[in-house]
Amino acid sequence: MGSHHPLLVLAAAAACALAGPAAAQTHGAAAPEGAVSTESGLLKGVAGRDPAITVYRGIPFAAPPVGALRFRPPQPAAAWQGVRSAERFGAICPQFGAAAERFPMDEDCLTLNIWTAAPPGETAAALGETAAPQGEGGRPVFVWIYGGGFAEGHGSDPTFDGEALAAKGVVVVTFNYRLGPLGFLATPELSAEAENGRSGNYGILDQIAALHWVQRNIAAFGGDPAKVTIAGQSAGAGSVQFLAMSPLAKGLFRAGIAQSQVRDPRDPELRYLATSWRPRAAAEAAGTAFAADKGAKGVRSPEQLRALPWRDVLRGSERVSDTTVDTGSTAKPPLFRPVVDGVVIPTGFADALAAKAYAPITVVAGNNLDESGAVPETSFAARRADPPGPRAGLPPTNVTLDGYRSWAAAKFGDLAEDFLRLYPAADDDTAARASNQAMRDNARVSTWLWGRAWSQQIGAPLYTYYWTHARPGPTRDMRGAFHGSELNYVFDSLDAVENDWTQEDRRIADAMSTYWANITKHGNPNGAGLPGWPAFDPDRPLVMEVGDAFAPMAVAEPAQIAFWQRYLATQDAW
């Protein structure tokens, strides 16, 4: 099957994604009072905490990927009769972690959720019966892709409550996509049976299917399908990049927000993150080995894999990381992650930039103060007393002199002495602080170098940021401005998540969510009442600090920038 012409494969996949349920007859028809008409049937939402916002939960955007549809691209959702209640979230996709113990979980999980300030009467107007709201086409649309290493996460996480953003004039969409082996298992047998000769990117195809659903249906909720912004954090940010380079997602969005992922393609740190893509051959070999551990005699055929209970498919995936990838440190990526297959994801990051293969969308990209191995000083002693164990996607954290020097020697090789002159250390505390500074400089410089390449090769607008605020609560001293700590502020979801929020937190959340709403509405974060956020300038190494302050800051000192440029130039492009 792998001999199909690539253009025919893409055309067939796009046609399949755009096809709606044959039985659905209600889309565009007059809906009963209080209901919304979609391609699959009528929906009735519920009022949010703010009665001006209507929430629609658990909307199927694809058929349940069960039975014969497991390990296959998503298929259209079935139609329903009557008015379907959209009061409850759907089940989350099978996964390990805290969410698996707190939320209903099922393989039938391909649903999405919508927050909108457009009342049902106005949504009918958006379908063309009268003038559309807020001018031609309706409200801009913010589509959120959760992170979690492509192994965890769900669109019903209260952190992603879209009510406050919806109140600022955008329609908010969150959704589920398949995770772990159910979302990213590739084997030669699965590839051989596929129409495009590829396997392993079912989770990315779910994301594309959700975006096609938005194109076909979001006008019913007051949204404008021509004004879609996709956004995500960590694996979700990597998804933004993959979608921006995928021909199957062409034309589905006009802007992308990538939180805590975008790096220079030569940065080894990129390789242990969840967005460390896999070559097709390596993914299929790893999938074969993983399947061989299933059952008493192992599993190989697609039919055998589909016959397994999903819990058996998942078994072992939480402990597995890919040890074959050279990251320059002990950090390793998770095994199940996207595959550069030549079709869904044509190339890696470096080749996509070189070939100018990214969609020319507006991009926002940034990092956080206490991630990528940097940690707050208030955690040094506790981390020395109880070092964290290895985990896929987890970077090394240096809080002792010996650990810092060993890490520097392994990572930088012949450049280690130059590195230690720029980031010197004489004892455990100075080593921990030097390690923090190095990892923070690395992140900011790497993103800035990527931005220069983006500006040169793609030429589309770019805004970069650096998040610095530590949220309150019992984990503040240990985690600081940790990976993902900006999310409650981006969504201004403080009222949806219990914590000891202060007035300062609320002020920061209002500013952050307004920036993100402005990006969605105008392709530019700036607006009345906000500190100015300058567009990326490849000739000025600056980044916008957001959080404890809102102002441009230096990426790093000139000597440090020069070192990281020199070091990254020695690395293979990813």
C-alpha cells in the first residue's frame, strides 16, 4: 500500500476528513429555541458560571475509534435524532497519571467542548439567516491542544475552562485526541494495511479531524471558521508545529501559539521533549517490540492488536522511554510520540524550515522561568535530599557541584571549559544557580535563534515571551514558575481551579488572557490598556517578559548568546 502517489494520498485523506455523516440532515436548518444545529444533529448547551456564556460539552467530532477503527484515521461521527444534551464532558482518552483516577475514561473519547458568548438565537444568525455577529463571519475561534507528553491530558481539564476567554470575544474549543500507544503505535503491519502506507499518527489525525469539524460547524456557535487560532502547551505546542507543517492541515487556521516547546532544531534539548519526533523506521521497530510483549505469546497482527482490551494495549507504556535518542544528557523522550512519516508529518523541524514548508501563520512562542531543568532556589535543599527519579521527558536538574560538572562535561565535551568559565561554580549552591542560569539562557537563546530562522525562511509575524510568575499554593517553593504554570493565567481560569489566588494573580490573569484573546482576534497581542509587546526582531535579542513584569527583556548577555550559538552549531539538526 506504500506505493500510492503522495498527492493522491493527501487528496483522499482530506476528502475523508471533510466528509460528514451521510445521515445528518439538520445542519443549517432552523433549530428549536435554545438549540444549535450541527452536521450530526441538534445540541442544547448549558449556562456557564457567567450566564452570558453558553457551554457545549462532549460533542462527538469523530466516530469512536474502537473495534475495527482502532489504529486507523478518525472517521465521521454518526448523526443522532432529536436534541442532544451537551451538559457533560465526554470520557477522557485512555491514559495513565492523575487524570485517569479522577475522570471517566474510555476509548470512545473523540469529543470536543465549546464556550461561546453567542446566544443560540445569534448562532442561527451566524448560519446566514440574519447578519452575523461582530461583523462579517462571527467571532474569532481559539482551539486548544493539551500537553502531557502525548501520553496524558484531556480537553475537559478545568485549567482549560474557556469561560473568561469567551467573555473577551472569542469562541473557545477544547478537544480530546488519542494518546500513548492508542494514538501513536506504528508497526509494519499497521502501515501495510493503511491506505497511505503509514501508521502511528492517529493522535495528530484526530487533531486535524477536530479542526475540520470546526471549519464545518463553528459558525453555528457564533464563530468564524476563517479566523481560527490553534494553541497548545508542551506536546500541544509541538502539535501546533506539526500541524503548521502538515499538508493535511493546510488552511485550517491562521495563527498558532506554542507554549514551552519551540527551539532551534539543533538544540539537543528538543530531542527529549514530547515533541521529539520519531523517524518512520524507528517508530515501526519500536512498535513491533512493544506489541511483542502483549499477551502470553506476543501480538503482531493488526487484528490481534484490535482484539486486546485497551487497558492491555496501554500496559507498559507508562514506563517506557526511548533510550536510543542522544540528548546530550540523561533526559530521554517518551516512546509514543509523533512520527515523521512523509505524509501526515512530511519532515522534521529543520527540513521544514529549510524548505519553507511551514504555513505562513502568525506565531507566538515562549518558555517558562522554571522548566527545562531550571528550578526555584527555594527547592535546592529538598532536591538534594530527595532527587527525582528518571521519567520520560524530564530534564536533568543540577543542584550539586559534582552533578553540575559531570553534566557539563557530558553535554559540552570540548566546549565544557568555555561553558564553565561563563557559568562558574565553586560549591553546591553556586552550581545550582549557575545551572539555572545556563538552562534559562539556553531556552531563551534557542527560541530566539529559531525565531531568526522563522523570520528568514517563513517571514510571517512572530511574537516571543518568557513567563516568570510563580503561582501561589503549597507547591510554590518547590516548583516556582514551572512547566505549565502559565495556563491558568492564559485562560483566566482562576475561578474554575481552587487555589489561594491573590489580587495580583487576578491582575496577571486578566492581562495574559487579554493578550491571548487579542492574538486570536487580530493576530497581534497588543491592545488598549496593555504594556506594548514588540514583534520579534531578528537583529535584537529581546523577549517579552510576562508574569511578574510585562516588558521586553534581554535574551541573555552577548557572551552567553555567542557561546550557545557556537555550541548549537556543532549539533545535528533535528
